[in-house]
Amino acid sequence: DNLLLFIVQYSYFSYTIPSSLFPSSCQLQEQFHINRMQKSGDVILGGLFPVHFFSSISDLLFTSQPEQPTCHSFNVQGFRLAQTMAFAVDEINNNSSLLPNVTLGYTLYDNCAELGIGFRGALSLVSGQEEQIILHNTCVGNPPVVGIVGDSSSTRSIAISSVLGLYRVPMVSYFATCSCLSDRQKYPSFFRTIPSDAFQVQAMIQILKHFGWTWAGLLITDDDYGFHAARSLQSEGAVLKEFVSLNWLIHVLCLYLSGVQKNNDIELILKRQNVTGLQWLASEGWTATAAVLQTPELMPYLGGTLGIAIRRGEIPGLREFLLQIRPDLLDSNSYGKTMVNEFWEFTFQCRFAPAPAGWVEGGGAICTGQEDLENVNTEFLDISNLRPEYNVYKAVYALAYSLDDMLQCKPGRGPFSGHSCATLQSLELWELVYYLERVNFTTPFGDQVSFDENGDVVPIYDVMNWLWLPDGSTTVQNVGEVKGSAFKGEEILLDEDKIFWNFNSKKPVQSVCSESCPPGTHMVRKKGEPKCCFDCIPCSDGKVSNISSKYSLGCTSCPEDFWSNPQRDHCVPKKTEFLSYHEPLGICLTATSLLGACTCAVVLGIFIYHHKTPIVRANNSELSFQVLLSLKLCFLCSLLFIGRPRLWTCQLRHAAFGISFVLCVSCILVKTMVVLAVFKASKPGGGTSLKWFGAMQQRGTVLCLASIQAAICTAWLVSASPSPHKNTQYHNDMIVYECAVGSPFGFAVLLGYIGMLAVLSFLIAFLVRNLPDSFNEAKLITFSMLIFCAVWVAFVPVYISSPGNYADAVEAFAILASSFGLLITLFGPKCYIILLKPELNTKKAIMGRGDLIGYDVGSTYSKDVLRHCGGVCCLLCCGLLEWWNGREGQGET
């Protein structure tokens, strides 16, 4: 079609060749030879009608000028459409109230039901057929035609309007129904007086709903017409079954068929399968061409059919106008007979002189032009069923009323620039389009005609019923109508008492189907039962039913981050889980973390206030301050494990945890080594050991050990940084936000380094636990490292087996438990002496030369205190973790 369109445009425009670069006139080189009717007037309307069924077009060889196409197989209905336009123009000219002082004329072309010929006719209409055109400095005067009535085919209308729409030439089609023509971006000047296919679908749905037919078959043609109908029905929520092979257990069958050849297929199916007991519901495309099926042989199957048809109208005076048609005996048409002469020959089966060779010898009659149309039986004069003709009539009047509205404009009050009005002397066709978009009138038959923003007419269809009379004859009767309204939507009016039902009950058939499946379920066919019998099975987890349709034809899976709601009728966002500040466990951990940090601050304040006392100054008070500060950081870093994981929290939590604990354990290790050095220095020859543990050496050792951990964290973050991760493996209906460690090896090295320092501190402290001093801090370090190691040894298996945010809770709890263990065991006894036993806070008491009532680290009382503190911490740790895992069914800890 695109290639043909290009060839047609090229072949047309090549006919008008200017004689120079800036010519004063254009000479028409050649004309298209197309059958036409015409009448002169002040304003000319164009028309395109299928007066012939077929055409013969020579092959395009591009070696010689192509021959003009010829048309054959006269179409009586197409000729009557053209005559209807001629009648409407005459009627308007005789109407003094419509377009006074303006005479309408027309030029009507035969498109021969062929795209190429129809396109040539449209170009001839808009360009005119004058032999020579004088060019002026300003373009003034009437255009050759102010509007075109046509075309009858959607395909031809699409091709023609896509070109003429560039110049805003008004086109009013009487039979093109494709909904694609409602696109005003592509077809800005296209209008139609026949409803769009989109409304046809709505009309069919209204009939189905009216009779409660909730299950129906759908039989379509294998073309755009049928596929568009099927898609439209599905998008509008109609519950229809598309059949590959017909299943006659369905009692209602919708037909979306087009083309005469499809009627032969239907006839073959009916006779072969002996189909009875069906209610047929036919679209306009099949109703218009199915007269050949309304025979006594097929009415047992098709009787009672309901179908929608183009609105029938009445045109008073049309029959009398048709009877006045007379042939042109002086026809000077050099390229063929006029339409009227060809109609005359077709109707009376005669030929005008000179007759073809052998015509008279074969017994053929010669046409005289005096034959009487009333004496011949022809459908041409049957005006009882005017449908496309009524659309032509309305199209002509729409153009006439828009012209009349335009001419009624008062200068200075017009709708155009500067409040100007359009005039016939300088008419721009887009100005007529403006009035055509706003035209509104009522036909003598009582139908309102106006166009919406897409150029579609106010839709209305007749509902037809195939009646099988007792004498065996058939007829088609009007039993109602379906109308569309911008305010009320689709409205159906049926006279059910007139409807003929081809069933013994003489009532509407009941469609056999199960009840509609509710949302959240889908249909599963019952074995051994008809296709319309099914069970409604709930959708599985994570799937929902197709709620865009009244029937749940299947369940669809929800997107990755969504899950089905309990009713399974729509997808909802999955629940999210992480260790939140708002849940009880998060609140407890946060409170514990802040309590530990505050306790460290209080202890630090006590030590600063009593920094000159012997118990604070013993064994390097600077290291004690560093231990308190690092413990405070340990308590605070547990907060990074609470809340929704972010990139910066994931990267910072393990680094902060690792470095804080290394600082703490490094200080404890240095303190232990100082105790050991003091012990060795007290022995003969051991005085040199203290010079390696001065204040600078202690600070350097702590800094060096912490720097190693910082290097480990840096390498881990650079090579495989921890990052937030949405985990859906634990629960299908839940997203667990967690921090992926990135590199398990990096995490293991971080923990292993802390553990190595802790074990080393424990071993050294254990070796010097029995020093003779009354206040031997090695015992405190021994117990603190014992608790620390116990907590983290228990942490590893529990952490590995804990999923998602549970792992965060385990790690945060281990940090808090070990931090509290260190704080209590290292600084509890000292605070006890400072606050409650100040008499023991003397150098004499610490060196073992005073009354040490109530405090001896080696005493049974002190051992029990420390042992119970460690035991309580371990029990709390294991008990809480067991409860945490048990509440989620994780089994034994």
C-alpha cells in the first residue's frame, strides 16, 4: 500500500509541470480517466463512491506510460449512494433557509473499490481538472472542492486522509469504521457519520449484559477487523471465549465476520455439524452482508439471530428523485460511458447505440432512453432499508450546515485572528474544518448529528432480529437501538416482545457456565465437563488473579518486591524486616548501649575526679583512661547494627567495632605486660625489664596494634566492601534488609586479630595472677579476658546460624555483653574502693601493708563476685540468643 501510494502521488504530480522556474501559469498535461458525475455550482462538494466492484489495472513496468484503469461489475448500491448525494445537494439548493444565495454543486468519482483509483479521484477533486491555471501574486478564489464525502473503505480513507489532512481538506466518510481514524494527530480533518468500531464493541457488550449472557463464544475473521474486535472485547472486560474449533456447548455465539466469502464458510459449518439451539449475535460487518444466509434451508440454525446494523433512516422524496433519472443520449465522455448510462444498461439489460459487435445478432436489445424504471424489479428503488444512504445524506448536510454557519459570521465577531470571518472568496479549508467540528443539527428523521473531538458522530446502532415466519419465509425486523452519549454512556432500548427466539421455550437462552470466580481465584476445568464448567481455585502464594477481567482466567506472579495480599486479588509491597529502633529488641539494645556508654562516662568522671589517688594511679592511669574511652566507643558502635542498613552504616559498623575493640584489648594487653615487667623487675637482675615499658613505649605499642587492625579494615573495605542487601531467601513474603559482609575472609581476619590479642592478654594475665601484691590487677584482667573470650567463642556459631537481622542482633549483643564484662571486671572493684571503701584507697593498703578488711582480690568473696559476674553474663548471652532463635522456630541454640 505504501509503494502504491508513492506511485500514485508521483504519477499525479508529474502531470503538472511548470514551463519555467517562475511560471505565470500551470498547464494540465493529462487527466485521470475516472467515471464521474458532476453538477456546477458556486461551491463544489466532492464525493467518492464504489460504483463498480472490480477494476483492471495494468502492470507498472516503468518502461512506458501506464494505461488508464478500467472498472467492471456494476454496483447498484454504490450508484444509489452517489445519487443520494446528488439528491441531498438538490434538496439543499431548494431550501431557502439553508445556504441562501449559494448554489451547491458536486463532482462525484467512482473509486471502483480500489485504493489506487480512489486516491486518484481524491487528488483530482482537490486539484481540479482545469486545463490551465493562471497564477496570481495572491491565492484567491474558491478551492476546487470545499469538502469530500467519502471514502467508503477504512483502508482508502486512511490513505487519502493521511495526505489530504496535511492541507486540512475536510473528509466526511459514510462507511469507514476503523477506530484508528479517530486519531486527530494523524487525521486532523477526517470526520464520519458512521460509528467507530470502538462503539460497535460497546454495543455488543450492552446486548450481552442486557440478557445476562456471561459466557459466550467468539467467532472472528482472520483479519484486522476480527482481531481488533477480540482485543477490544478483552480490554472492555467482556467474558468471551475465542474458539479455534467451535464447541456447541456454548449457547451464545458472537460473530465478528466481514466479507462475503465468510458467509460460505458459515453455511458449510452449519450444514456439516447440524448446529441448532444456538443464539447468534452478529456484528454490523456480518449483518450487512449476510442476506444470502437468510434462506429457508438455513433459518432453522440462524433464526432468531440478533445483530447490530447501521442506523436506518428515512429520506422523503428520494424515490421520486431516483425515478427521474434519465440517460444522457448525447454523452461526450471520451473515455467511457457515464454512470447513468451504465446503470441504465445494467438495469434494462440493453446497450446504447452503437452496440458492441454481435450484440444485436445475439438477440440483445438497444436502449432507447424511454424505458420506465417502475416497470422493472430492481433493488435500486427499494428505499425501505436506507442505511449507508442515510449516512451519505447526513454527511452532505453536515458540510452544508458548516458552510452555512461560516457564512452567518458577523465581521468583527469571528472566531479567527482579529475576530475575522471566513469568506467564500478567500476560503482556507482549515476554516471550514473549524465549523465542521462544531456543527450540530437534527435530520428530518429526528436524529441529532454532531461530532466529538475525534471527528466521530454521536453513535447509534439499530438492533436487528432475524424472523422466521410460519410460511417458511424470512424477514429482518428492528427490535431496538443502542445509543451512545457523552453523559450517559451506552444506552440500550429493546422491545423484547417483538424478538423472535428460535427455541421451544420462546425465551432467551441461558448461557451454561459456572458462577464467576471471585478475585483471588482462577478457573480450573472440571474433567469430563463442558468447557464452561470449572472450579474456582485460590491462587498460590505470591500470585494474584487477573482482576482486569470479570473472570479470573489465570493467576499471575507478583513482581520481585511484591507479594499477594491475603485475598490474592492484588499485589502489595512485601513486608520489610531489619533490626529496628522501634521494636522491643532494638529498644533494649539501644538502651543497653546508651547505658554502657553513660556508665563509661561516669566511671571516667570518677577516675578523673580521683586521679591523684593511689588506686587510680596504680598500673598507669593513662591506660585506664584509654580503656574507658575505647569501651565507650565499643558501646556506641553497637548502635550501627540497629536501623535500616545503609551503605555507610554497613561499611562503618565492622570497621568501628574492630578498631574499638582492638584499642581496648591492646590497652589491656599493655597493662598486663606492665604487670609482668614489674614482677620481673622485683627479682634480682630484672631491673632492666622496666625500661622497655615506659609511657612512650606503651602508647607506641597500643598505636601499633591498632594500626594493624586499621590496615585490615582498609584492605577489606577497598577489596570487597560490605553493602546493603535485600534478602528474600528466608521468607517469601518478606524482604530482610541486611548488610552483606562482602568478604567473609576479611571479617574472619578482623575477628581473629581481636581474638589473638585477647588470648595473649589472658595467657599473660594468668601467668602473673598470683603476684604478692594485695591489689593485683592481673587477676581482674584474667577474669575479664575469660568472660571476653567466652562471649566471642559462643558468638561465632550463633552468628553463622542466625539469618538476616538476627545476625545483627547477635553481633550487637556480643559487643554489649563483652563490653559490660570488661567494664565490670576491670573497673568495678576500683569504683567499689573509691566510692565505698575510701580507707583502702591508700598506698599502704595497696602495697599490702595495711588493714585490708573487706577487700582482697584473692579472697573467696572477691573470687565469688567475679565468678558470679562472669557466669551471669554468659547465662544472659546464651539465654537471650536461645529465646531469640526459638521465637522464630530456629531450633536449639
